[in-house]
Amino acid sequence: MPTSSRTSRRNSVASFLRRIPRVFWLLLLAGLALRVAAIQLRPEGVLARAPDEDEYLLIAQSIAHGDGFALRGVTTAYRDMLMPSVAGAFMIAFGPSALPMLFLNALLSCFTALLLFELGRSRFGDKIGVLLGGIWLFYPGAILLSALFFTETLFVFLWMLALVIYDRMEAADYRWTFALALGLVAGLAMLTRATGIVLLVSLVIYIGLVRWETPKRERWTAVAVMTGACLLMIQPWLTRNAIAVGSFSLNTNGGINFLIGNNPRASGSYKFDETHERLLPPVSAGEAARDQAAARIARHYLTERTRAAVGLWGKKFAYLWATDVSQWAHYFGDRLTGSLGEKLRALPLWRLLLLGVPYMMFVGCGIAGFYLVRNFPDRGLFLLQIFLTTMMVFVSFGAPRFHFPLMPAMVIGIGALFRPRVWVSAPAWRRLALLLTLGIFGGIWLFEAMTIAGV
């Protein structure tokens, strides 16, 4: 790398660090301490028995033992690749404990706050940037998810990193080097969660079709470089899956998720039982064959009973935007028994309020920001990503954890509210639409509270 390029990058990093106010460093330390506390206070042994987390842990341990990306001794592509691979590398270096990965989660969550500070600062000013970063640092949902062996914390960090790189690319007139970096980060996001395709597609649409004020050649050159870099990043894993499990795909659970959300017994949320299991080929047929069969069944249902499938969208939307309180069931695992409602009902009220109330405030204020403030940088990109994520949920099934990647967008929406006279300057129809939308979300949260209460 040329010396001048290295010097320029060092100066850029130094300039960024100088822009961070001293108070924000204190907030970062406090946020990190809360995340470490959440990790340490989690009941011992729960992670190894918790749904989904146990499989990620087993894959990481298989990698550490030298048995490759395998689950219970069988080569797999059912789970997304990047997070358990990173965890497995940590286990090789530090031993079989999951703690190093969880501590990395804590750091990445704090780095996400740093990226939100930069996104807020560039749009609304330094003070609002500090506020938005601080909101993320003390957002209970982000704190709790840092203590869970899930992909979300790494995924959201990469998503926010991509948006910061996009800002840099736009400021640099779509220079190809930024487009290259953006594509590589988007590829890493897709390897973390296959739904990262939303990030790539939203950027392609926004750069290619929305930012029309930029010359067409510059925009589509950036799109081509970004897409090519993303495909280059994911291609080795696609090839591995094609060879190892017979599926040229990022994972082998897409068809299963498609079936869960589109079948005669679908509830709108996760529901996969013995009845669904009997519809699929035996386990001996391989996970790729089962995934493909599930996709065929779901497509048949969607085409033959389209009205019933679309009728589930309301329930899926409600599950998507339910509060974060269900994360307690993951955090405590099998220490809580019964249905999800029974598990949550067994918890002290303050725990439910701790996760539920801040979430409702963030979402309500974030929605208000997007409704009332029509123009702020890349508002359309955030709205496009919210729309595409919602459509992916409609195709599969709804779950509260799926809204987590959209929470930074809600935080950005909060920043828009600090512009002067946002309520009185908004058209009457927009204010009315906001109130109606907030009423819908309020109804979702009231129904959730009643369900937990057993009413």
C-alpha cells in the first residue's frame, strides 16, 4: 500500500476520533459495563441448552475441534456461517468457552453506538449524534442481545458499518474504492445472516434508481463494483455448500422458514411441529433435500391459497413489531417453563417494563421522525430497508427478534425530531397518518400485554 494512502487513512481515523466528544467516551464505558454485566449475570449453563444458541455453540465447538462446520458430527449449512466461525476461532485461541464471543458482542454493540454517533452527527449535528449513540448504548434490547449467542449483534454492526461507508462513498462522488469496501461489508453481513440480502438490494435500488441527481455512469459503476465485491465475498461459501450439502445457497433453512410461514396450520409466528415434519423427506435425505421440499410445499400453498397466505400478513407484522420482552425467555432459557406467555408471566413486572417501555418509546419516536420530517439525508434508504425487511417477514414468519436490525433506523428517526417545529410544520394529513400508525402499534403492544397477562 502506498505510504501516502496509509497516511491519509491514519489521518482520517485520527480526525474521526477527535470529533468524538469526551462525554461520549464515558457513555461508551458505561454501555460496555452494562453489556459485560448482562453476560456475567446470565444463569450458568443456559446457553448450551437454549434453542438456536445451542446449535450455534455446537458448530463453533466443532470448528474448534477441527471437525469443520458441522452439527452433531454431520456437515451442515443450516445455520449462517460467520458468527459461529468467528466463535470457533476464538475457541481455538482461548479454549472452549463461549465468553470470548460474547465479549466481542459487547464490543461490537458499543462500536454500533459509535457508528450511530457518526450517522447522527453527519445528519443532525454533534449533540444529536451523542444522543443517538447514547440511546443505543443504554437500549436494553441491545444490552440483552449482547449476552445471547446469536448473530444479531454482529449483523447489526456490519449493517451500520455499511451505512457509514455509504455516506463516505456519497461524499467522495461514488469513488470505486468505497464501493468495493461497501460490497465486501455487505457480503460479510450476508454471511452473518442470509437476510443481509436486504442490505445489498436496498443499496442497489437506492444508488441506481433513487439518487438520480448523480450522473448515471458514476452510480451504476458503483453498483457494479459493490455487487461484484459482495458476490466475490460470498462465492466461496456458496461453492462449499454446493459441494458439502448439495445446495448452492447461503444456508439450508430458507425453505423451512418459507414453509413455517405458508401452510394451512401457519400461525404467523414460528410453528414447526411433528405435523410439518411429516410433510418433509426423512433426515437421511439430507438437509438440502428437506429444504427444497419445504420450499416447494410453501410455493404450492402460496399459489393455491394466496388469500389465506396474505391474510397472515397482519399477524406476521404484529409479531415483527412486538416488544423485546420475549428476549427474557432466551436469556433465562429452560429456567422458565411453559408457553412463551407463561414464561414471561413468571417474571417480575419490572423486567418486562425494562425491556418493553424503552422499546415502545424508541419505535414510537422513530416512526414520528420519519413521518414528520420529510427531508434528511438518506431518509429514503432507511425507509426502503424497513419495507424490504417487512416484505421478507411476510414471505416467511414474524418474530420479535427480526425487528432488531431495524432499530438503528428508529434511532435515526428520533434524531430527525430535534429539528425545529417538526409537528406544526408537517401537513395535517401527515400528522393524522402518524397518529393512525401509532394507534396500530399501540394496539399491537396492548394485545401483547394482555396475552402475557393471560387475559
